[in-house]
Amino acid sequence: MKDIVITAKRIRKERNAYIISFILAFIVNIIAIIIYDRPWTELFSQIGFVVAISIAFYIILWIPRLLIEGVRRICKK
């Protein structure tokens, strides 16, 4: 059976992709607070929703990354 090796470079790349997703979701939360004139305490009280949205953004980011990787593998052969 072949071992699966995840390199440190790959882990950093995935971490950075999730951090970008989290920052984007946090910015969306800030924009919603400003647009709907809500109290700024929602910035931290809605952190659960921010995490859920950031996971959704992270999954959405996977779609183009999978397509690009697939094209690379096809062209490599």
C-alpha cells in the first residue's frame, strides 16, 4: 500500500487559501453591518456565521483549482 505524503508547502498553501476565505467572509460581515446599520457587536457575535461562510468560500475556491490541476495533468501526459 502506498503512503500518502502531504508536504509542508501544500499545507501552507491550503492554510493560506483558507485564511483568504476567512478574511473575505469577515469583510462581507463588515459590509453587511454597515449596509444594514447594525451594532458593531455583531462583528464578533456572528463569528459562527463568518466561519461557515468562509468554509463555503474555501469550497468554492476548490472548483477552479481542481479544474486547473486537471488541465495540468492532462497536458502533462
